[in-house]
Amino acid sequence: MKRCRISPFGEEDVLVGNRGSGTIFFGYCNMRCVFCQNYELSFGGEGNLISNEKLSDIMLSLQNYYGCHNINLVTPTHFVPNILEALYIAAQKGLNLPLVYNCGGYEKIETLNILDGVIDIYMPDFKYSVPERAKKYSQATDYPDKVKITLKEMDRQVGGLKVDEKGIAYRGLLIRHLMLPGGLEDTKKVLEFIKRELSPDCLVNLMNQYYPTHKALEYGEIARRLSFKEYREAYAFAGKLGLRLV
């Protein structure tokens, strides 16, 4: 059994297209971010308890009824065995959509090895490059080391993001980085790593929609919205690096 909810629309344009991304949100999370914008789900486990068989039915419904472009698995890490069984059941009944692994980037290499050949599109976050910030805001000092290994393995498996003639992604790596107020130098280190270590055609979503929520107001430096100046400088820096941006 697992706790989940679904949404046919949302996410980046290359996933949504004109028929939506078949997004399945799994309850709870393997990170504890103080600024989590989905804390009701990630901390509180909001959603419905379902079986693996029901999960396979949901996947098929997103394909056959909603006509979505892909199956988008959000915070799936702690439910990988259940997801694999559900995928097997659904595949026997005709599921053939690309699978999106939408995660926080805090993964074990052993898990990714199991997913090799199963996942078509990896969409990890790259939250921090500085351990002190990872510890302070997500209680995960080793996050920068873990996420770099994660990204390299994902890149090895699927390479840069590939789209069809309609601009819809069907395979590859799409990296999200949510900019935090006062974190410009950390953002630059994140972008430099992507440029230096990963395929040049990986797609990067430099996100500016941060707002202080959950416990963020307890941390003065992130208890505000991101300024336009901070985002503009980061976006210009990414452009100079030659990154492929959303």
C-alpha cells in the first residue's frame, strides 16, 4: 500500500504538451526541506492508500482516458519496489508511455541501478552544492555529494533530453534548481557542475518561484521572495555557460 494523489497537468512544457503530464504524487519524502512547498504531502502524507494493482490502474487511466504524454512519478524513491510491480502489471495491459522519475536528487546508486532501462526521463532537483546549506535547510549534509553521483548516473543512463517533432520529451535528463534568496553563489556552483560534468544537451530549469512556506519563516535569510536581480544574474550566468535552459 502507498499514499498518493494524481494530477493530469502541471510541470514543464516539454512534459505537459497539449495533453498533460500524468503526474502521480507519492506521500512523504526522503528529504526534510524547511521550505517545502508541498509539505502537506511530503511531511503529512496527504493522499489515498492504494494497492500496487490500483496504482497500475491509475497509470493506465492516465494513458487511456486522459491521453497524457507520460507517467510522472513524484517523490517515488521510497516506493520503488511498489512502483516496479505496478509497472509490470500495467505493461502487461498495454502501458507504453515514457516514465518520468521526478525526485529530489537524494538517491542511492543501488536504486538507480535497478531503474536502469526502466526510467525514460529523469527529473531530479539539484538543491545545493554547499553542505552547510544542505544541512541547515534539509538536514542532509551529504546531499551535495549524493546528488552529484545521482546526476552522473542518470546522465549515463539516459543522456541529454530528447524531444519528438512536437517538442515533447521522450528520453533524457531534465534538472531543476530552485533558487533560494541569498543563495546566488551556491546556484552558480550548481550550474558550473552541470556544465562541467554532464551532457551538454541536458535541460536545466532555473526556477524562480520560491516563496517562504512551511518552516522557512524561521530562517531570516530565506524568509522572503527571491529578488528579480538575483534571478537575472543567475540566468545570465547560465547563459554564459552555454547551458540549455527551459
